[in-house]
Amino acid sequence: MTILTLHKQKVRIEEGELVGYLVDGHELIHQKGSPGWRNSDTEMFPIIGPTNEADFNVKTPKGMAVQDQHGLLRELEYELLESTETKAVFEKRYQANTPIKNSKYPGKSTAPELFWPYDFSFVKSYHLKEDGLEICFEIEGEDGMPFMLGYHPAFNLVTEKPFINTQEKQISIPEVMAVGSRALQVPKESSIVLKDQLELTIKTEGFEHFMLWTEVPNMVCVEPITFYPYAVEQANLDTGFLYLEGGTAEHFKVFIYPI
């Protein structure tokens, strides 16, 4: 367990996963074992969205890759690179075409192994600051490597009627639940506000959209994404790719500001 502290803020990280963020005694992160989801955060990379209707195949410039929902990064383990009282840095590395066991197989998938035809390293860093928590993502790989990126944190809800504000409208938790597994699209937004016991402003850099997901009233996932995958057929997920320029991308950031 890695713990970051600053004044009335305390962050708990378990093998790279954000499992707790206490602010003045208020737990902001969904706790494992509570109804809703078995995790508290994860990353969606190098693809976002399901692939089962495309036989788990995703088109790339180097041919087909086998990916399950939200990509293979979640199947890799983080290595802790750096840790101080207020900062922690983790890394995952992957060698092109290495077969990775799919944890969804056989119960929820027919694809026993996944692979990606590119080398990459993925660095996730946490920095606890006076006004909140900054989470940064850095990708290194082959020049021109295609990818999507999404961050998938789950926030704890404790009040009777929490809601989410965008620039355009207010969204209730029942509205999010009604969309189901597809997740509710919030296009062209770089900032969103979750109002519960505390007010959380979630700002982003590099991500162009959000999607919202939950199946229970006690948590909600507020997910910054580069592409909303349900906008296309699964066989055409490649239309949502970004491409590494110069072999690196360092501009993906998420800021959580509690009030």
C-alpha cells in the first residue's frame, strides 16, 4: 500500500490503483466490496469499449490485434518507480505481440489471450497538492502507434440525490443508470462537477469527452475518454484512434478538486 498525505487529504494506492481519497474525513472513492463494481479505478488502453461483436479483433496499421473490453493494459501489473509523501509514480511495460492471459476468460469472454502489435510503456503518476489530486498519464511507444485512452475512477455516493453538472445540463444518477452498460456520453467537455456530500470538480487535459456509468445508486464512474466507443460499430473501433507522435504522449491529465 502506498499512502500520500497533505494536511486533511489522504490518498491510498494499491498496486497503482486509487483505492481511497479521504478529504477531511470524507471518503470520495468507491470501496471494493461495496455494491456496484469490483474495482475503484482502472485505465482503458489501448482501446475503449467492448469488442465481442467483432470477435475481439481490432484493426491496426500492423494488422489485427486481439483485445477484450477496454484493452489489455488492465491485465498488466504496475511497478512502483517513485514514492514520496505527496507523489507516487507507477509503470506498466508491454512487449509487442506478447500473449497476455485474459482474466475475463472463460466466464465472460471467449478470448483466452490478448495481444497488441506494438511495444509500449505506460506511466501513471499521482501528485497530491494543496487544492486536490493530480493524476497524469504518459505513454511511450513506436512512432505512429494507434491508441485510445480512458481513465475509469469510481466515486463514492452517500447523499440521497447526488447529481452531475456539465456546461449544458444537470444529470441525475437515475439518468446514468437508465443508459445501462453503454455508459452515458458527455461529449466535448473538459470539466465536470459531481455534487454529493462534497463537491468534486473533475478537470482534464488531453481528453476530449466524458462518459458516466453506474448500475447502483451508491457510486458513479466519471470517466475521461479520448473517444466514445459506442459511436461506431465494434468492427470500426479503429476510427477512434489517436496516434503517437514522436513516440510519446505526455499531455493526459486528470485533476480532482474537492470543495
